[in-house]
Amino acid sequence: MKQKSQHHGHHGTLNYQIPPQWRNWLLDERSLTLRLQQRAREDFHVELLGQRFSRPNANEARRLALPQRQLVLMRQVCLYCDGVAVVLAHSLIPLATLHGSLRRLKYLANRPLGAALFAYPQLRRSAFEIIQLSRSELPHYFHLAPTHPLLRSLQSEQLWGRRSHFQLGDKAVLVSEIFLPSLTELPNRGNLAAS
């Protein structure tokens, strides 16, 4: 993510700047996949935007405790509720993670990464880094063409998101989630936490 994006720790002093409609989504430690599945009236699905081996930037390499020249599997997806795009996700999976039971992460395609990770009770998650990303950064960060329907439909100039580090034993995954404005319009179904 470019340096002009702002990263704030989950427990940082700048949390008060998070708009009320985003606070619950940004700081909820439960599975985002499960929460979206519960909010969808009929359909939740994942669109794989791209997956390839890539080198992390300096900040990402530091978070993963990797040399910057080391390749990772980069996975980018869009999450939809009832046909509406609500979240863009960018995940980095070190090669060392893609062994043993987690080698299946390489073959998820249009299945959610969150469901695969949260299936492990021993999974640990770091504190969140809160992200502000400008609309103009999205095409570079998510490798989207400027004419992509996702970008054309965006009205907000500033987007909120979060980044966290998942750890399962000695295996790590770094996940960034960018919340699209339509997320706050999802119905609050049943006894689910309000957004």
C-alpha cells in the first residue's frame, strides 16, 4: 500500500477518527466471511480478481518477517452480498505457509480465504492496522483497469479498511480488507451486531 495511506494500530490514539458507521466493521475480530454470509439475503460469493507469485513491498515483508526479495502468493478478491460488491481483499501468503494442510490455500479460487483460516481453532490474529485508501490508489493496489465497473460505481473518495496478520503455528498470512461504501447498506438481520 502506498505511503500516503494511513495505518493506525487497533489500539492507537487515532481510533476516534473512525466514522461511527465503520467502527464496528473495522474492529470486529470475528470472521468477516461468516458475518457477510449472515448479512446476505440470498447470496454471498467471492470473485477472484487475480492470483500470482509476487514480491512483497518493504512494509509487507517486515510484517511477514521475510526478506523483501522472497516471493509470496498474492491473492486479490472481491466479496459480494446479493450481487453487490462490499469488500476488496488483498492477501499475501508466504511460500512456507503453502505446505502441509495449508497447501490448499493455493487452490481456493472463488472460495473464501477467511472460511479456510477460521476453520483452525488454534488460529491467532494480530491487532488491526486501520487503513485509509484513496479511490485513486485502488487501480494500482488491486491491479484494476480504470474502467472496471467496481471503480466506476464508487462515489466515495476515501475508503476505510484494515490489515491483520494471521498466524497458525509457524505459518503466516497477511490480509488487507478494503470496505466499500455499499457495506454499510447491508440489512441488519436478526441479532447480528449493528454496523
